[in-house]
Amino acid sequence: MHILLDNRSNTPIYRQICAEIKSQIIGGTLRGDEPLPSIRGLAKDLRISVITTKRAYDELEREGFLYTVAGKGSFVAVKNMARLREERRKEIEGHIRNAVKLAKESGISAGEIEELVKRSMEG
Amino acid sequence: MHILLDNRSNTPIYRQICAEIKSQIIGGTLRGDEPLPSIRGLAKDLRISVITTKRAYDELEREGFLYTVAGKGSFVAVKNMARLREERRKEIEGHIRNAVKLAKESGISAGEIEELVKRSMEG
Amino acid sequence: MHILLDNRSNTPIYRQICAEIKSQIIGGTLRGDEPLPSIRGLAKDLRISVITTKRAYDELEREGFLYTVAGKGSFVAVKNMARLREERRKEIEGHIRNAVKLAKESGISAGEIEELVKRSMEG
Amino acid sequence: MHILLDNRSNTPIYRQICAEIKSQIIGGTLRGDEPLPSIRGLAKDLRISVITTKRAYDELEREGFLYTVAGKGSFVAVKNMARLREERRKEIEGHIRNAVKLAKESGISAGEIEELVKRSMEG
DNA sequence: GTGGTCTAGACCACC
DNA sequence: GTGGTCTAGACCACG
């Protein structure tokens, strides 16, 4: 498992881990019932505290992305892919709504926004 | 000055104030050299501590979006309008980048994104 | 806030705290938007670690029993009382199902079970 | 011997085995002095470690519910039937006490509880 | 004063 | 080896 952490970022480390693992699950890099790195192993790997990795895993478990078997490890939960994508869509919609709200306030046109999206998709 | 604060939000109060004032400046509701509400008056109005409003104003002044005249009050600094717009653009770009990043990961097409943007612009 | 902890119990301390606070909310001892003790205060009061109280509060917040405002404290969330009681009912149903399942296995009659319930209600 | 294990359950595997065997003893499926499956055989059957089945058997033997004859195997100890029944009764009573306690807190009536019991007995 | 985050280090049960 | 729980102690942002 390769995760790039940004210590300077405002988003806490455990959330960065969550986001990365979620992405790998949704993107298909991690498949159902596949074992995840142990919290201790990942902590050592990332040179952070065990508590921080555990916190990330706890959060992911609560959200249904993985399940944990004490004494065995954590595994990717086979989630309803449709529901998963629906959740993602909502998240994306939120980002876009924010962007559009700011744009409207500042008098930026729809065209400019679409331009930004296009460039972002390509880049 | 009408500002709607959300106590439960994760974004701190003083930032909510900053954001709202910036929005009003960039949107033209607040014009150059126009006086802003006094720190104390705003605090009373919003039923929050003076410390908090002061912190918001300090932040805005530090960023050059308002200037304070001792004994007179605070005023909109029009001269940094360009920088404000630029800041907003970066912010918007960030939101869009996030949206596109998530979309790419989950295999959501460019078309769907543009659809979301369109709906958001209209709604 | 008075909570009696049982160190010998198998149920972890943080869960004992959760259960007690839930009970007080459902029972009406704690009312909507009422402030809860600070995590630090409660920890000192119960002579346990701050981390343990925080964990309990985190869990309760996730389940929607309270909301937390950083820098201000935690407050009882006004929950849909009907939904709350429905949740409780499910929980109770689970306990009863377990009891009945065991009873059936051991050839204990329905009458005996109802007898136990009656005695428990009175006692 | 047919035992359904739940890997994801919080109750450890060895306890799940203990509970099932106790159920079969108390329910009459396993009779006095009847031979139990061998530790190794059961482990193979359930696809778990021998250590785990051994632990379950050790626990049951310690509690007096089976006895082991070196080189022959393990057998149901009929003489502790009364204690087993008593243990079960306490367990059942505990579940009911929990249910009633929760019911009282949330103002659920005795009638509703008895209704739940009746339904559970029938279903 | 409040909570949010991260740390190191310990003990336990389970496999 | 694994996770589950609890501990003490630190730094930060916010009001």
C-alpha cells in the first residue's frame, strides 16, 4: 500500500489515509475481501503512530468500506457498488455546488466554469 | 450587515465572517471605501464575542481587503479587488479539481460532471 | 452528571458511558440542547483518561445523540423521539430474541419466560 | 457436528464453539457419555486452527461439561446437566433484565414487552 | 476554558 | 502475529 501523506496539509493525516483507501476501493485497486495492511504495519510504513492508522481504519469501518476481524486484520468490504458511486456523486455534487456558488458571487460565467472543468478533466 | 452563522459548522466563526464579507465585496454589495459595521456593533448583532469579530477584521486587514482608521472604523479597500478575484478563482479551481479528481477515480464521465455543473448553475 | 462505572465489567468504560448518557437522553433527564459535561471535566470526575470520555462522546455524536462545537462543548441533540424509541424497541427485541432462543434450546416454556419478565418488571 | 461460525462476530470463535456444544448438550442432541468430535477433526471440519478447538474443549472441560480420556477422546459429562441448566437460566434472566431495563428507561410498557416475547416465542 | 489531533507506550484477548 | 482498550502527555485552534 502506497500512500503519500502531506504533513503541511490542513486535512488531518487520518483523513488523508481514509481518502486514499476509499479511492483505491472505489477505483478498483483494492477488491472485496482483500486484506488491508495491518494498522501496525501501515503505521510503521508511513512513520506515524499506530493510533493514527487505527483511527483511519475505524472511520472506514464505520462508513462500511472495510471490516475488521480482531486478531486477523482488516479486509475490504464488498459494498454495493451502485450505492458507493451514488455517494461519490453526492460528494462531487457538493464540490461543484460550492464552486458554482462562489462563481455566481464573483460574477464568473457558466462558460468559464465549464472551461475550468474541461481543463481539469484533460490535465 | 446580514450574516448567517452556523455554530455547528466545522469552519470557525471568524472564517465564516471573513468569507461572507469577501463575498459581499466581490459581489458588489460592499463598495470601495464604504464603511463596514463596527467590531462591537457586529458582535452585538451576531450575538458573538467581540474577540471573534475583531479576529475576522484583523484577518481581512492583514490580507488587504479592508483598512482601519483609528477612531473612525473599518472600510472596504477597493485597491485589492484584483487580488480578491484571483483568490476566488483559485478557490473555485480547487473545488473543481477536487470534484474532477473524485470523478476520475470512480469512473464518472466528463459528461456527467458537466451535467452536474449545468444543473448547479441553473438551480 | 452521575455515572457509575464498573471496572470489572467486560463492557469497556467508554461504552458504559455511552449507555448511561443515552439512557438519560431517552429517559428525559437530559433535554435537547442542554450542555453535557466537558470531556475533560467528566474525565476528572470519573477519574479516567480524557481519551476515554472523548471516545464515548465521539460515539454518541456519530449515533446522533449529541453534537459538539469545538471550543464550546457538547450538547444534547434534539432527536426525533419517535425514531429514538423505535431504535430502542429494536434493541430490546434483540435481547428478547436471544433469551427466547436460549429458552427454546433448553426446553424452557413460554410461561416461564413470561414469569421472568413479569418479575423483572416489578423488581 | 455441525457448527455455523461467524468470523466477523465480536464473540471469539472458541466461545461460539462452546456455546453451540452447550446448546446441543442441553437440547439433547448430544447425550451423556456420547463422544464428541476429535479436536483435530473438528478443526479440519470448521477450517480453523487446532489451537482454537482445543481452547474451546479446554474451556468446556474446565467447566465440567465434558471429560477427556487420553488417547480416546472427549465425552459429554452428563453429571453437570443441572448446573448447565442453571447457567442457562441465569443467562436468559440476564437478557430479560437488560430488555426490561431499557424498556423502563424509555417508557415502554409491560404489555409491549410481553407482546414482543409472545411474537418471539411463536416466530 | 473548550475540543481536535498526534504522540509513545502499555496490557489484554484471540488466532 | 493481529486488533481492542486504556493510559499519560503534548501542541494547536477557537472563543
